[in-house]
Amino acid sequence: MALPAIQSAIPKRRYQFGEFTITLLTDINSSDPVSYLYIAAVLREGEPEPEVYITCEATTSNDENTYRIRVLSKQDEHIISLDKQWRHEQKFCDYALQGIQQMFELSDETPILTG
């Protein structure tokens, strides 16, 4: 599994969520064959690299623009949703934070916008 090959991106927001820092990236340039609209990079405290990326990627399906959300890690890759609504930054961000809460069992934590 290949993690996103990000060449440049703009960090738009940051959240602290338990022991994780989640950075929402926009304006992403990558050497990957997909077009990233947003990437949520999930970094565990004390680790040098994000352990999970949640991506929003433009696709074309039945002549309509739609977006897919994938979860990428060194071990795995999953497409978890296909929908037009993910082009909206806040909807993507909310969905990614819910997914992170489930993945890492952060039921007693609340994401805090830090930047």
C-alpha cells in the first residue's frame, strides 16, 4: 500500500483529538495518479509520520463529478464512501473526525480546533 506522495500542500486546520493531531491539507500537489481535494493526516503524539491518511479524491462516475473517501495506512487501504457532498470541506472534515473517533476508539474525547 502506498501512502500519499504529497509534494506540497497547505495545512488549512489542525485538531487535537486525544493523543492525535489531525491536520487538514488542501491545495495538494502529489505525484500520485489521483487528484486529492483534501487529506486529513492523523499523527499520534511522539511519532515522526502520520499513521493514517483520510483522503477526499475527485472521481468521475456516470458522467457526474463525485468524490471518494479513502483511508490509507502502511498496512491497508479502504474506500469508505462515494458521494458528491464530500467536495464541501466542512462535511469532509466532520466525516473524517467521526471516522478517526471510531478507528481509534476515542469515545471519551472531543476534537478541539487548534489552528
